[in-house]
Amino acid sequence: MAEYIFETATQAEVDAFTAADTVKFTTATANAAQVVVSFTNNTFPLDEAHTATLTFGGKSLTFPTAILSKSISFGDGSVLYVGSTGADTILGTSLSDGLWGNDGNDTFDGDAGNDLIQGNKGADNILGGTGNDSLYGGQDNDVVDGQSGNDFVQGNIGNDTLNGGDGADTVLGGQNNDVINGGAGNDYLSGDLDDDSIESGAGADTVLGGAGNDTITNSGGADSIDGGDGNDNITGGADADTIYGGAGNDTIVTGNGANVVNGNGGNDTITGGDDADTLSGGQGVDRIVAGKGDDWVAGNIGADTLFGGDGNDTLLGGQDNDSVEGGAGNDLINGDLGDDNLKGDDGADTINGGDGVDTIESGNGNDAVNGGAGNDVITNAAGADTIYGGDGNDTVTIGVGNTSSNTVYGEAGNDSLTGSDGNDRFDGGDGNDTLIGGDGNDTLFGRDGNDRIDLTSGGADSNSADGGAGADTIVGGSGVDYILGGAGADNLSSGDGADTISGGDDNDTITGGADDSVLNGDAGNDQIAGGTGSEAISGGDGNDTVTSGNGADTVSGGDGADHITGGTGNSVLNGDAGADTIVGGAGNEAINGGADGDVLSSGGGTDTISGGDGADTITGGTGASKLNGDAGNDVINGGAGAETLSGGDGNDTIVGGGGGDQIVGGAGADQLTGTALVADTFVFNVGDSAATATAETTADVITNFETGVDTIELGVAGLAGNYNEQTALSYADAYAAAKVLIEATDLTNRDIVSVQVAGDTYIFADGNGSNSITAVIKLTGVGAGGIDFSDFA
């Protein structure tokens, strides 16, 4: 009989091993559980056709089958045993044994120690006993119980029943339909292949269902569960579980605790518990019902149906066409991709449609809604909501009877926004939007695009509308509205109320209404028409066309070359800056040209016209109007009425009309022309006319004075005693002769001196009793002998 020391023996030596020989392991820490036994051919039963290979410490030796007897010893007394082909009962020791079954239905009891037990073929019953055992069922339907200790349990092939027992166990089902119970402790449980039933037991377990339609139940502890492939049925426990459904159509019901659930692939049904769960459907058409807590729910890929339940939930639809309903609580709802149907229900919800053509109902409560990309339909039920349409052609409708103050932003796209009974605020954003205010004091902004804003449904409420950029159309309502066209060529209409309208930039069309409105063209070449009320109309910058209406309007052209036409009322028409054209209407109007060279015409009433700065052209009408050139070299033509024509500052040209006009040249070298056979009066105030020795070319000129018909007013009465006529060869001589007479302090003093030079006559006058020449007037084509003192008043 030979004894082989495993650690020192060679393969050549052990080839001679017989059943009478023994093998001894001399390593101090060696025990039977550390030795791995493998067999040739891997078939059962084990007989002389097999050899056994023992591996320990990285060394392997192959023995004849005679080794399969109790001829192996270890220093600690542990047992390495391989059963026979029958139904063996194999008992371990209190040490770390290695027990190996054979072909039969074996029964193992590892007893104490960290045992290694391999059932191999047959329906084996294995008890690990105490200690941290490694238990393998092998083939057929085995029952394996790790009992106490941190055990490793594997069923392998067959419909096995596996119990981890107490301790932190690892339990692997293997092939076929296994029943697994983790027992107490933090276990790792895996069903592997086929349809397994797994109960995790107490402790924080990790459970893997593997392939097949598994049933997994958590009896206690905060477990991590993965159903794997197949249509699994998973029930959580009372603590916070982490559950993955895996592939397949899974049914998952959580217990209490803040659970984390992911259905993964397949059409899953997930039901949350009472606490704050995190529920994710994964791929497939999932149905998720959250519980009472503040849950986080995500449908992910697939046309999912999500219910928030009670609590302040977060609901994410994900890809495809989802249906999401928030339930009670202040929920966050995101449709994400696809054409989603989203409903907020009760609470102050936040709803985001995301991409796709979404249908959103905000529900009760003060909600925040964003339609996102796509042509969305958004409806508000009750509450003061803040709504963003997002990209796309959105339709937003505030619910009938909603008296709250809602705020709606259409954003990009051609949106339609309709208000209700509250004081709403609408912002169309980009695109050609339609905004309808409804009842309440609404504020509406068209923003970019060619927008239409309709205030007619607002009743007598006061609205504010701003078209923003683009060619907008805004229609006022019955109340006192404030309308701003903004940038773009806008069409703005006042309603029945006393509205304030501002065109903004570009060429706007503005129409007054029935009340006393304020109409401002602002920048651009605007067209403004007054209504029936007494309106304040301002053209603003640009070359505007303004038509006064039937009321007593006040019109200001503003900057630019404006064209202003009076109406039937007694209006004030102001051209302001720019070369304006103003035509009076039928009323008694005040017409002011303002800066620059204006063209001003009186109408059928008794008008007062002031040219203002610039070289103006002023034409009288049929009434007894006052035409004032003011500053600049003006041209004034009288009309059919008896008018007062005043040149003002500058070198003016004034021509009387068909009535007996009063013509006042004013300061500057003016040319004054009366009308034949009409009694015109030429008025010269002190300082109006040049009065120097060099004034021959700067004196005022009367071109067609008719003695005995026209009258010249010089500020001094024309009497025989203060009047003198002379002739001279030049203006200088005439001025010198007149100067002597006017400055004389004796009886030769005269206030008016007429001196003929060639075919014209110069009138020199002392208009203020200062014994100095204060005015020089030239009468063209009139000799001194053709006038006398009676022509002066």
C-alpha cells in the first residue's frame, strides 16, 4: 500500500495508483471542500471507464476511479467523498467536507463546516447545514437547502426547489422551472432559464428572474429585482425595492417604500404603492398607475398610458403616442416625443407636450403648460394657467366661464389663441397668429408675423393689444382699448370706445371709430382716417396721409412730408416737421404747417393757417380766413373770402384773393400783390421793412397798388401836413431827400415821403414818431404823382 503526497506527487507516479493506496494533503490549511473533482467523459454512472482529476492549489493530478473511495485524507480530518451509482446517504463532518453524488437519488447533509456538495445525477436532497457551503444540485429535480451560513446554491438542470436559508446566500436556479426561496439574509437569487418562482424572503436581496415567465415575490427587505426575459409577474415588498421587468410583457406591483421600477422591453403593466416610487415602462406599450406618493413615472419607448394618482407626480411619456393623466396633486407631465394626449386634472400642474401633435387639457388649478414642437391643441378648464404653445401651429382655448387671469404664449408657428371671461394676457410669438381676447380686461401681443388681434368679443372691457413685428390687423372693441401696431405695415381699427392707437414702425393704416380716440401713426408712411368722434391724430415720423373725420379732431403730422385733409368738424391740423400738404375741410380749422416748406390750403370754413418755419405755400379758401406765413420765404395766395394774409419773417410773396384782403408782409423783403378792383389793405409795422440807405434791393414791394382803391398802413396817419412827394434819379438820392424831411425838427418835418425813381415810387415812413426812417416800400409801376396822402392809413 502506497501513500501519495498530493503536493509533491507527479502525474507519472499517480498513474500507478490502486484502490489500496491513499492520497494525503499535507498543506496545513487544506480541507476537502477546497478540492475540485472532475470526471472524464462527463457521463453517469461513474465507473472504471472514468478517471478523476483532483485540483488543489493550482495543481491537478488525474487518478484512476479507484480514487473514488475514502482513501483521501486531510490534515484537518475533513472528508472528500464520491457516492456510488445507487441512492446514497452522504453525511459530512463538522469540518469543511467535499461530498460528490453519483448516479442515484442521493441525500446529503453537510453538517457543520464550509462544505462543497455536488449532487450530480439523480433527484437529490441536499442540506448544507451550518457553515458557508457550496451546494450544486446537478441533473434532475433536486431539493437544495443551504440552511444557516452564507451559502452558494445552484440547482443546475431540472425543476429544482432551492432554499438559501439564513445568511447572505447566492442561489442559482439553472435550467427548467425552479422554485427559489432566499430565506433570511441579503441573498443573490437567480432563476436563470425557464419559468421560475422566486420568493426573496427577509433581507436586502438581489433577484434575477432570467429567461422564462417568472413569478417573483418579495416577502421582506429592500430588494433589487430583475425579471429578465419572459412575461414576468413581480410583486414588491414593504421596503424600497429596485425592480427591472426585463424583456417580455411583465406585470409589476410594488409594495410600500420608495421603489424604483423599470419595465424594460415588452408591454408592461406597473402599479405603484403608497410611497414615492420611480416607475419607468421602458420599451413597449406600457400601462403605469402610480400610487399615493410623489412618484416619478416614465413611459419611455412605446404608446404608453400613464396615471399619476395622488401626490405630486412627475410623468414622462417618452417616445410614441402616449396618454398621460396627472390625477390629484401638483404634477409635472411631459409628453416628450409622439402625438400625446395629456391631462392635468386637479392641482397646480406643469405640462410639457414635447414633440408631436399633442392634445393637452390643463385641468383645474393654476397650471403651467408648454405644447412644445408640433401643432398642438391646448384647452384650459379652470384656474389661472400659464400656457406656452411652443413650435407649430397651436390652438389654445381658455375654457368657457373661466374668470381667472391666464397667460398664453403662442411662440413659433401660426397660432390661434382665444380667451374667456378673465383678464388674460396673450403673446402670439413668431408666426401669423390670431388672438381673440374674449371678456375681461385682456392684454394681447402679436409679436413677430402678420397677426390678427380681435377685441370685438370683449364687450365694454378695456383691452391692450400690441401687434409687434409684421403686417398686423387689430380691431378694437366696445371698450376703451389700447392698440399698438408695432413694426410692420399694420391695419388698425378703433371700435366703439375711446381707444388709443399707435401704429409703430412702417406704413400703417389706421381708422378711427365712434368715440374720442387717440390715433398715432408713429414711424412710417401711414394712412390715418378719423372717425365720428373728436380724435387726437398724430402721423408721427414718415410721409403720412391723414384725413380728419366728422368730429373736432386735433391732427399732428409729425416728421415727414405729410398730406393732411380736414373733415367736417372744427379741427386743428398741424403739419409739424417736414414739407407737408394740408387741405382744410368744411369746418373752421386751425392749420399749422410747422417746420419746412409746407403747402397749406384753406377749405370751406373760416380757417386760421400758420405756415411755421420754411418756405411755405398757402392758399386761401371761401371763408374769411387768416393766412400766416410765419418764418421763411413764403408764397401766400388769398382765396375767395376777405382774408388776412401775413407773411411773417422772410422774403414773402403775397397775392390777395377775391375778397378785400388785409395783406401784412411782415419782416423781410416781401413782394405784395393785391387783386385788381378789390380794396386790399397793405400793412407795414415798425421793423417789418428795411429802412437803410442800401435797402433798394431789400425793401418790401407792392406790385399792383391801386390808388384810391388799396390802402397802405404804416403806423402813421396819411395827412396833407405830414406827407411829401418828390422825384430822384436814384434810390440813394431818394433816400437822402426823404431822410432830410423825416429827420427835420422844424416845420419841414414829414412822416411819409413818396419819391419817384424812374417808373417806380419808394415810400419812406416814420412809423413810430422817432424822426427816423422805419420803413421803405417800393411801389412798382406807380409814379409819385399817382398817389397821395389819402392812400395811407
